[in-house]
Amino acid sequence: MTINSLKRYERKWVFSNFDFNQICIYLFRSHFFFKEQYQNRKVNSIYFDDLNYSSIKQNLDGVSDKKKYRIRWYGDYNILRKPIFEIKSKKGFEVQKKNCLLNELENYDLLKSDDLNRIKICINDKFKFKNELIPILSTHYLRHYFISSNNLVRATVDKNLKSLSFVKNLGFMKEYTDLILEMKYDLNLDSFVRKNIDSIPVRFSKISKFINAATNAPNFLS
């Protein structure tokens, strides 16, 4: 089992009832002079938590050091293609990710209960968590990619966000109108980014797609 790890900063904004093209203009005209990096693609994730919803509660309680567990793949929203399991640790804006490719889950279908159960078994057998993790929900969105003119700062804009709960309201796909902008860069670039960030006229947000999807499901934590 090969696990890759990386550290970086992530800063995030959320736009409600906002035009995607206007966000692009903000990026192009900012001091970073962003440009499109490569073709957009559909991003899919299955999020996991324990039976006490520890990850969700850490985020809602504002705990500084927190973790999220997810499987991510690209393309069709329900069929896993080259799925990667990620452990995402976050402290403030600093993020560390540990990734592991899960070839054994290739072509599994998250809409099939048997496949979803096999996914759960695989994750727990492979990583030996202290508390068993179960699939809580999935998120799906279209991601656009940008890079600064000096090629040091990445930006993404996510739209057409949808989520599917595996705990409550089974089979109901919820849709969101928000647009989400993220900037991602190496730890040693924080002063550079903070110096130039005012050229984008928005405020930081601590929104999480996982938490937003979870807490918008009625009685999710009941």
C-alpha cells in the first residue's frame, strides 16, 4: 500500500446567487493574473465518519485540528474510476493530505447498497481505524482550474454542487446554487498571497462541502 502525502495552504470563498463569469473576471484581473490551467472535470467524493459523527461535530464546534476521510474520483458520479482514499487534516488554513489509490474498488457503484457496503469494509480493513467509519454522504460538482501567472498559486471554482445522503433521505439528490472558490499554494507562499489577496473583493469562508451537505439534510445529526 503506497500512501502519498502533501502539505499546503487552502483559502476558500463562497458565492451565493453569483455569476460564474464574474468570478472568472475577478481572477483574471487580480494581482495574481490567473489564467485557465486545464479543462474542467466532474469531481466526486464519498465522505466517511464514525457512528458518533465525530468529523461533522469537530467542524461544527470550530475545532482547530480536524480530519476528514473521503474517496475521490473523476467522471461519472456513481461509478468509481481510479478511486483515491484521502485523509485530509486541517489546522486553520494549513492542510495536509494523505492519498492512497484503491484499485480494488474500480467500477464499484455507489448507488448499489452491496457495493457501498463493500467499500465500507475495504476502507476499514485496509486502514485499521480506531472507530469504524461508515459512508455518510457523497458530493458531486464541476470544477474549473486556474493558475497564477507565476505558476505558484492554483485556484479552482466549483459549481453545480450536488450531494447524496446515505444516512437520511436515502436516494434524494440535493442541489446547491453556491459557487465555491479555493486558492491553494505551498506553505512558504502565504505572505505573498496575503499581500495580494485584496485584489479579489471577497471575504474568506470556512465552508466545507461535506459539512454544508451534512447539515442541510433535515435532522441529519438526530
